[in-house]
Amino acid sequence: MTVVVLLGGPGAGKGTQAPILAEHLGVPHVATGDLFRAAVRDGSPVGLAARRFMERGQLVPDAITIEMLLQRLSAPDAADGVLLDGFPRNRAQAEALDEALAERGSVVSRAIDIDVPADDLLERLTGRWVCRDAGHVYNEHTNPPRVPGVCDLDGSPLIQREDDREETVKARLALTLSSLADVVDHYRRRGVLRVVDGRQPIDRVTAEVLEAVDTIEGRAGGPADSAHPANGVDPKGGA
Ligand code: AP5
Ligand code: MG
């Protein structure tokens, strides 16, 4: 089972990189934010419970989030692994994931932190557009679609997320970055963390993210010696 966790603050580029990385790994892309947005659209009990937290830029309570994620992990398509985007987001979620994987005889193989300073994130999010049907991500400044308002990949209309209003973005940044630091620390201590500089152009970030998973021990396509600095090891990391 290959379980890879993509970390990063709101707007760091998780959703931009995740589909490429998931295809590369041959595992489904599971984003808790996408699962919550789908639940809100469906008007399900999880959606009704999550909505008021999302609107305020707060994390949805762990009990709801962890149960939803564990259910998704039990789906047949996740049997060989999964790419997680936006989960875990605090230490309790990281520990719940470790426990659930241990029951399956597995562990998180790699955690990749897409690191972008908080000051850059506000501008990114207020310029973001996502496609209605599949969530493909654009930015009116840095990554515009070929035709304004239309997704390059599937032709569906581009919309702005409700939580990308400036006030909500500020709340998301203020309320989520410190618990994210705990999660980064959790994986650094386990020696599976790689940090990628998310201020680089999108294709450069992609190259470094792919390289970070190709150094997973036992995976075809890369050297097994993940402790070598040339493999992008986090200088503050270590088992
Ligand atoms: P979620 O949907 O996960 O939102 P988020 O973490 O705030 O992250 P985003 O999706 O906003 O950013 P991203 O990193 O995916 O960036 P993107 O690639 O789109 O969660 C939403 C809400 O759900 C949370 O606030 C919370 O309420 C709830 N929730 C979700 N998970 C939870 C959990 N585990 N626990 C509790 N609650 C949870 O890129 C952003 C923009 O930047 C785009 O315009 C893109 O084009 C641009 N961009 C990307 N890369 C680059 C680059 N290299 N250079 C320049 N621009 C770039
Ligand atoms: Mg996202």
C-alpha cells in the first residue's frame, strides 16, 4: 500500500499538483476539502455539519473529518494506496491516520510539504478559479485558462470557491497554519518528510514533488537511499 500525504497551507498548490502525482503513483486522489464540498452540495448530514465551519475558515471538527476520511480509505479503489490532499491537518488527525494504517499493516510512505510563505497565499487564493465539474485549478494571474471562464481540460465553467473571499481566506490562514506546522513536525520526526519550495513555477514544483515520491524505498523509478541530500531530503529531517 502506498500512502502519500500532500501538505501545505491554504493555496500552497496541493490541488494543482495532486492529480498529476496521483496519476504518477497510480492511486486515487482523496482531498478532504473536495469531499466536504461534495457533501455540502448534496445536502448530506456531513455537509450540513461541515458547512458552518468551512464558511468561517475553520477546521471541521476531528470526529466528523476522521470518520469521513476513514470511510473513504475503506473504499475498494483505495486498497493499494491513496494520495491524501488536505488530511491530516492537525496532530490528532495524523495519529488517527497512523492507527488506521497500522491496522492494515501499513504506514505513510512519504509526506510532502509544499512550502509557501503566508504572505503569498492570500493573493493566490483570491485569484483562484476552479472548474465546476472536476475541480481543475486555475489562477487569473499565474495560471489562466486558454479561454476565460472555461476549463481547458473538460470545458466546464470556472467558478470561485465560497471560502476564497478575502475575509474567509484571512481566517483560514490564521486558523490553520499552526496546526499544519504540528503535522509537518510529526512526519519530520518519522523521517518521511520532504519539503518542496512552492514559490517556484508550477512545472518546477511538479518535478520536485515527483522526485520526492520516486525516492520512496522499494518504489520503482528512483534510488532507495532516501537519506542522501541529493534526493531532496529535508535538512531538518531525519528518522
Ligand atoms: P481545502 O479544500 O483543503 O482547502 P485548503 O487547505 O485551504 O487548500 P486549498 O484547496 O485552498 O489550496 P491548495 O493547496 O489546494 O491550492 P491550489 O492548488 O488550489 O479545505 C477547505 C476547507 O475544508 C477547510 O478550510 C476546512 O474548513 C475543511 N477541511 C478540509 N480538510 C480538513 C481537515 N483535514 N480537517 C478539518 N477541516 C478540513 O492553488 C491555489 C492557487 O494558487 C490557484 O489559483 C493555483 O492556480 C495557484 N498556484 C498553484 N501553484 C502555484 C505556483 N507554483 N505558482 C503560482 N501559483 C500557483
Ligand atoms: Mg485544494
